[in-house]
Amino acid sequence: MTPIPRAPAARRRRSRITPARIGVYAFLVMAALFFLLPLYVMLVTSLKPMAEIRLGTLFALPRQATLAAWGVAWQSACTGLACNGIRGGFWNSVFIVVPSTVLSIAIGAVNGYALSFWRPRGAALLFGVLMMGAFIPAQVMVYPLVRLLAAAHLFSSLPGIVLIHTIFGMPVMTLLFRNYYAGLPLELFKAARIDGGGFWRIFLHLMLPMSTPVIVVAAIMQVTGIWNDFLLGLVFAGSENLPMTVQLNNIINTTTGERLYNVNMAATILTSLVPLALYFVSGRWFVRGIASGAVKG
């Protein structure tokens, strides 16, 4: 039999370049430039001295790059009458985000695992109640929660805000993990039960190691939502602790006399540093988690 001649490698590579592919890449490049342009302007402005900013060269690279504005934004930028920079609010946000994210993901994972595989009596009703909590506006529950925290002596404290964020995050986390576990083969669970695995052993040794993609999705959702929160940090911090979070701290930064645009830009970048770093580090896991069950019904 006569072998079929194969096209040269260079010709095969050229054949893949089509007008549709060129159009897709052009659109992606334009979209990337559109979204990265504000970040670029913020970054170069934060590295310029005010004398250079007054020249109006918005898109030009700094002639004399300096990190002085970053130091001022972190240590001595004024928020009202206090000139302590954004470092206090930044660390408060970290102390709120870390336990709130860990607790809400842990509770949501256990709830989703139990509702997907063990299905206790009344599981459907419990899941429906949790979903009602996920779609009730937060403003409706603010006043009752303020009264409850005040009665428990947790109002106007970091543990109180952590508890509130955990409560608000639990329904969505339960939905996320339940949908993910519902897409896993039921035979894995049955085999583990036959081998004598109990509730916690199956969860810790079988389900949790398989949950890395959805855990990353849940972490990105929780960190972004809690870090960018205004309402809960404003209400539950109490008037004596404002501004407690870095977002509230940055939004009311004040100055007298000259407007320090480089300090403002540096403070804004520092404020958004944690969500940006999380997206850059775990971007591929986020896509994998979405594709592997996060949006399944």
C-alpha cells in the first residue's frame, strides 16, 4: 500500500493561521490592553514625583522612579485626623479575611459533602433554607445581626466581623461544594463505605484531596468579596473603630493643600494587592474549578 504523503511541518503550521484565529487573538489583545491600561496608569503615576505628574504626561514612564509615595501611603497617609497610612486597615482586613475564608469554606465543604452523599433526613429542606439565606439581601439582616452581636458582646470587634462574614458566606459555599460533589462518581463513596470508612474519614482522606479546584474557586470568591466589602465593615466595626478595613481606610484618605496623586495611586494598588496576587497565583485552578463542577446544577 502506497503511504499517504504528509505535508511539511511548516505548511501545517501556516494552515492553522486563519482569519478567524487572527480576529480572536486581536480581540483578546485589545481586551487585555483595555483592562490593563488603568493598572498601568496607576502604577506609573505612583512611581512619579509630583513635579513630573504636573507635566501631564499621563502614559509616559517615570523619568525618576521613586517609591516614596508607596512609603507615605503605607505609613503616613492621612485618614481624617489620623495620619498612620493604610497599614492598620490592611492588617485588619487580613485578620478578617483569613479566618472568615477558612471557616466559611470548611463549613460549606462539610455541608456540601453531607448533602451530596449522606443525605440525612430533612436534607432537602435544609438545603432550601440555606439557599434562601444566600439570596436574601444583606441589608435585610443587618439590624437583627447588630442586636445579636451586641447581646453577645461581639459588636465592634474583629471576631464579630469574622463571624458575620462566615455566616453570610456559608450558603454560597454550601451550594458550590454540593454541586461539585454531586458531579463526582457515587461509586467512590460506596466503595469507601464498603471499606469501612466513616463520615470524617471519607471526607478527609477521599473527598477533600479531590476538592482542590473548587476550594480555589471558593477561596477566590470569599477573599475577593470580604476584602472588597464596605457595608459589613462599616456597620459592624462600630463608630469607634472606623475605618477598620483597608477599603474604608483608602476611600476616605484625605489631604490638605496639594492633591498627592502618586500617594493615592500607591494606596489604591496596595489596597487591591491581595485579590490581585490571589488571581495571579491561582488563575489556572480557578478555571479548572469552574469547568469541573462549580456551575453544575
